[in-house]
Amino acid sequence: MTQVPPPPAGGLSQRALLIVIALLTGLLTGLAAGVLAVLLHATVLGAATWAGGTFIAITMLLFKICELLR
């Protein structure tokens, strides 16, 4: 049987960078969803709900993808 190769030496800094990228991508998509909701005449609370939900969904999706790729 084959063995799983060990993780690369710079694992901690690479993981921190992936977390920052996931958070920034979630923030950007959340902002885009909020702006789109305002342009579609949603209330401020509705736009904040869409922005927050999109931020959480995209960030968690990227965390799951990073976890599956490890």
C-alpha cells in the first residue's frame, strides 16, 4: 500500500494565507450581494441579511474546499 506524503514544511503560514483569502473572498461577495440587494430596492435590513448570509455561505464553502484539498 502507498503511504500519504507528509504535509509541506511551511504549513502554518500557508494555512493562515488560505484563511485570509477565504475571509476576503467572503467579504467581497457579501459586499456585492448587499449592493445588488440595494439596487433591487431591498430595505437596509434586507440588504444586510443578504450580505451577511452570502458572507457566511461563501466563507464556509471555501473553508470546506480547503479542508477537502488537504
